[in-house]
Amino acid sequence: MSLIKRSVSLEGHATSVALEEEFWAALEGHARRRKLSLAALIGEIDSERADRPLASALRVWALLHQGLPES
């Protein structure tokens, strides 16, 4: 599995995140179901991640929300 790096703007600051394709797909699916942009979903996750690195927080969030309908 190779990592795919993407850039996203969080609170006006550009950052890049490298995740496996499967995690990007999971995050994009959740964002689409919630009618959010991927950047907006990542921003929500970022605001709740505490001291965890962003890539780790995104992976954990995707795992915790797999198969769950979003409200």
C-alpha cells in the first residue's frame, strides 16, 4: 500500500497529509454522505484530535466510523 499525499487548508494554513487510498476513500464517502467538503470533514476531525498527529487522527476516525450512517 502506498501513501497518497494531499494538501488541505486548515484554519487558513496549508498542510499536507499522507494516507493510504482506502482511508481517503472512507473519508470522502463520509464527507459526501454528510454533504461536506473533504476539507470541512478534515477540519472537524482536526479540531477534536488533541495531541494526536493529523494523519493518525484521520485513520482512527475513519476506522471508528466505518459502516456507520452519518447524521
